[in-house]
Amino acid sequence: MASKAASIGFKVWGPDNVVYGPVELPELVSWVQSKRITADTWIFCEKDDKWSKAPQLSELRMFFNPKSTAGTSASGDTVPTAALRHLKILADLSDEDLIRFLGFMEVHTARQWAPIVHQGDHGDAMFFVLDGEVRVRLIISGKESTLVTLGPGDFFGEVALFDQGPRSADVVANSDAVLLKISHEAFARMSEAAPDLAAPFLIGIGKTLTARIRADNKRYRDSVLLARAAQ
């Protein structure tokens, strides 16, 4: 499947006065993290049809917040704590604790339409959506059914931290996305080395799952009432 959104990219005005690109968001983010793009770099966004300084792009603003501290992930990527504040279940952690937490995570990028996890595959990690949008889907009789759409601050795959069983659904990137990944092994290390981080993390997961179960129960109740009313 293709769309106009799939062709949206960015061009970068290099220090040698050469325009590089177009590139998509994941590669652009990697250039910021490797310091190839700085706060003084001019970037052309095809979607907006204009040139802007890198910190003025909404997709990159989180990487140039001067008031924000930053930490390094297990994959060696720098992520500002301001970006981590979008992760709802980590909202109560201090900047210092967020930086410690980041040390157990890896940055993972996905291009638009790319599968992130496949139904039936061995589950060994949980993902947070840092930027972009993904959808959770099932393929039933050859047709796709979208279960939920997730954006910045949401997460998926949390069950894999506990039982490493098969994935129950596909997750596909609706747009270029930046994700944070915490593996089962990293979570086990955190539980041993930093139980003060593991505890609020588990409580946050529990609260979110409770809200999801309540919402699912309400939808089921509403569908039963609708079916009975139609009889």
C-alpha cells in the first residue's frame, strides 16, 4: 500500500552548502543523535514546504530543548528527559530517575508501513511510542482489523516482559516512528539493580492495564445490550 504521506521527507542544508536528502524521519533523527545536524542546521520539510532551523521542527524539538537534561540509552542514543515526559507511566519519575531508566532501554526507529512485531512471533520486549503513530491489528480471513491506534506516550508489548509468549497481534507503523524498547533481559537487570525504578514502572503498567480492562468490559457490556435490544 502506498500513499502521499509515505513520500514525505526532509532535506538538510549541510555545512558544505550541499543539500542532502530527501531523507525520512528515522534517518533524520539518527543524524541529530550523531551530531550531523545541530541547532543551526537548516532543514526543508516537504510536508510544510518550507525551510526551518532544526529546533523549530516539531519532529525534532524534543532533541533541542535547552532546559532539558538528557540521558543515554542502552543503544548509545541520547534522549532528552523532556521527550521521556511524554511516556505516561513514567510521569512521576524525577529527571535523574528518567535518565537511569533510559539506561535500560534502546532507541528503535520504524519507517511508515513497516511491521514492528508480528503476531505469533516470540515476544521478548515492550515498546514505548516516543514519536509517530502505530496501529495494533489482527488479520482475520485475509482482512485487517485495527484494534487500537497508539501515539506518543502509549506503549505495547508489555506482556512480553513477564511470559515471553507469542505476540497476540501485529503492530505496524502508521507513520515514521521513534520507539523506546525495553527487553525482558533489561527489565530483569533493572529489577535486580534498581528496584526503586522497577516498582513505579510496574505500578504504571498495572494502572494502564486496569483502565484498558475497564474500557473493554464497558464495550462488551454495550455490545451485549445493543444485541439484546435488536432481538
